[in-house]
Amino acid sequence: MTQDSNKVTNTVPRRHHYVWRYYLEAWAVDGAVSVVRDQDVFATNPINLAVQKDFYRLSEMSSGDRQIIEEFIARTESEPHMRQLYMRFLDQFFMPSLFKKYFAEWGIEDLDAEKFIENMEIALEETYHSLIESDNIPHLDALRSGNLQFWNDDASATKFVSFLCHQHLRTKRIRDSVVEQFRQHSDPTFAVRLLPIMRAILSQKFARSICAERDLWDIRIITTNTDEVFITSDQPTRNLLSGEGHDHLCLFYPISPKSALLLEKVTNQRIFDNRTLLSCEEVMELNIDTLKHSHEQAFANSQEYLKSILDRAQKSHA
């Protein structure tokens, strides 16, 4: 291994954001975002928000774990090119475990190689999410300026829907919820091992199910021109409809203090009567629900405004 490759493998990012930092920067004022955590309201740089050391680090998978994923792919995917894509995902996510298995079987001891494998475990899924986010910076910027033109292009629309699905499943709230469900019924470490590859596959499958009937789906930007602003949280996406499956979906995604995105099926009853401009009461109701659906943190562009939402949320429960 060369000196240059050592530099690369020894400098993998360890602080993993489970909510995109670039996304959160829209709520920054003078470089700081207002935060509520455990009823405490403060402001800090977005680099410190929704972040955890090695959050996306891969756990070692067994051959049995791989077989379970292979069987899931074969059972749930009929299109050969998508099976191939999911199998490539699996090959990549399984690679550190495979290397470890070979090293153990062959009795190989190589500190440089072991460090390389460790850094692969740490960086692989984090890099995967970073690439998806980088590809969607133009789409998010367009939405924040009120431009929906990219939605008319099939490739751009598909890429963006996949991005939204990944943003929904990549969070700490989703991970902790899945692990807790397995804790109650079986082995929670099973969920930890398989969740990284499963959320990659499921995000793609859910996005494809929507894009396969894209004529029935639309995106809408809702705005406010009042003193009320949209807040967001460490679970930035949520469904505004009850029920399961994509036929019962209206995905809500705040994109700035003054605007939010709705991804909705046109055959459903349209949220807010298909309006784009919301009232003070409607924005506040969304914000209280955003606070309720947060896992540990909610974010805004004003500490005072966050305190007012906390106060109103508490009164609504009184």
C-alpha cells in the first residue's frame, strides 16, 4: 500500500450526519441554526446537528445474513436489471465482512489491510448517502427558488424521488425504531447488521414504485407569507396521510423557513385543498406535528420562534 493510499484510508469522515447538513443550512442565521433538544433551546453551527460518530458504520455480516438479503431480492424483484443493481449493492455492503472472513480463514495479519477494511466499514454507507445528496443539490436549490421545472424530466424526477426516500429512511429515528422492534421480538443486532443494505434497497424500490406511475404523482411547493415559518427536525420527512403503502402517501418535506414540499398522488384528496399559500394556523399546526415527530431535535431560524412552538404544543396537550 502506498503512502498516498494510507493518507486516504486514514482520513475517512467519522462524524456522520443522519440529516443532510447542506439541507439544514437553510435555517441558519449568522451561521447558526436554532435547536430544541430535551426542551432546551439554543443555537449552533449546522456541523453540530443530527450527527453521530460512525453512525453509518457497517456491522460485520455473516454468510447467513447475505443469504437472507439474496432471498429477499429474488422474492420481491422481478426485473432482471433491478435484481442486478440490488446485488451490486449487496456486494459492496458485504465486502468488508468478506475481507474479514478471508483474512481469518487464511490467517493473514496485516495492519494496513485491517485499517483499510475498518475504514471501508466506516465510510461506505456515508459515502453512498453523500453521493445521492450531491446529485440533488441542483434540485433542492431549484425548489427553494420556486422552480419545479426538473419534475418534467423523467431522469431528474426519478433521481429526486429516490433522494426523498433515502432522506426518509436514513435517519436515527428510523434506525432506532427498527432496532427496538427487533429487540421486542428477536435479536436487535440482526437489524443493525442488515439495516444499511435494506434501507438502500427499500429506498430504491419505493422510489421506483412511485416513478412507475409518475403521471399520477405531483410535487407542490407550499409557502407562507406570514410571521409563521416552517421548522424542520431530525426526521425531516413524514407522511401527512394515514394508511400504508404509496397509495396513501403525501410526503411532507420542509425545504426552507418559508417553503415546504409535498409529494402527493393526484388521485387522493389534495392536502390544503390544493392551495400553495397556507394560513398562520395551518403552518403552526404543521410545525407542532413536526415537533411531535422529531426524534431528539427540531430546528428553526429563531430561538424565540422555537420557544413559542414549544409553548403552543404544551398548551395543545393541556
